[in-house]
Amino acid sequence: MKQTLVAVLCVLVGASLTGCAVSALDKLKGLESSQQFTKIEAEAIPGDCAGSGRGSEECAQIEEIHARACLTLAQQESAPGAACPPATDSARRRLKCAADGFKEAAVGGHFSSEQRNEFTQMRAQALYCGATLGARADGLASVREASRELATLPPNPRRDLLAASAALYVANTDDVSGHERCDAAQRAVDLANRGLAGGAPGALQDGLTNTKRLALEVGGRLAGCRVH
């Protein structure tokens, strides 16, 4: 009864109470424990989390739960073995939700460095996959941002595959200079090699090997480009 009353008050006052975030967090935790991701996605972020409450521990947790649910739902739209979902309106919305939410979750430093690294990786994945759903030139800024985010993380094969894929995206984009495309192709090869050297298992190894092959092919088609 108390939680319901707080929720009503939040609506009436425009989510200006600290209790609004607490109430919303309690509800999201319950939904998360039962894996009700669609219901989490439908829950509005308390207005205070974009205002005076931004960066609070409660709001950071709300943003993280919401972002993780959005990314999970986007991934569930993907075909078996596919890195990203198809270009549907729901996938675009969910990937944007994830990218925005993981960024907000990191505000205030309430999570461990390992958790923040995980958020950064998932945000980069959302940015990269979102870029693949539209025109290549339109997604370039998001892919570059994903690359910058991944470069801040300790390397592992999964991150190397995502970073190599982002570099390959740039290498395949006609709207950038030949020099930048060549550099991106070489970077994709280097990242793939690092991931392979890191002992990537099964499907990751296949993805890294394929990404390296494609980067070498792109470099071979660019005038004056030597990728090795």
C-alpha cells in the first residue's frame, strides 16, 4: 500500500520526490528477478533522474536495469548467431534505450570498475548495432563513439571482436577518405589478431577470423593501401 501511494504521489508531483526513485527501483528489481523485460522497458524513468536526482545511487540502478532489459530484448530479436538484430523500429528503439541508459548508469560512480567496464562494453555494442540498422554514413558517428569507448577497456576476445567489427564498418564506408578507410582496415586486422592471440573460443574465434579476412579484402581493394 505504501509503495502504491508513493507511485501515485510521483505522478501528481512530476516525480520530484526522492521516494519516487526508490519506489521505481523496487518495482524494477522485482520485474528483473522474474525476467519481465518487456514490462521493464515499458516503465518510465522517474523524471527526477534527469534532474536533481541524476547521478544518485537509485537513479543509476534504475538506468542500468532499464538499459539491460532494452539490450536483452534487442538481442532476442537477432537471428541465431547474428551479432545484431534486424532493422526494425523496436530494435532501433531498444538499442538507443540501452546506449543512453548505460551512459547514465555510469554517472555518479556507484558501481565497481568491473561493472562500469561491462556497461561500457554493452553501450558500445548498442551503439555499433544501432549504426548497422540504417545508412552507413548515418551510423558513422555512433560507430566511432563505440570504438572510443572500447579503447578505454582492458582487452579480451569479445571486446576485440566488437572493436574490430566497428573498425571494419569504417573501412567499408565510402563517405570517409581512402586513408582513413585503410587505417581502419589495418586496425580491424590488428584487433582481430589480438583477439585470436587471446585464446578466443569457438564462435568468437570464427568471428574474429572472418572479420580479419574481410578487413584484408577491403584493404586489398583500396588504392595504395597495404593491410597485413
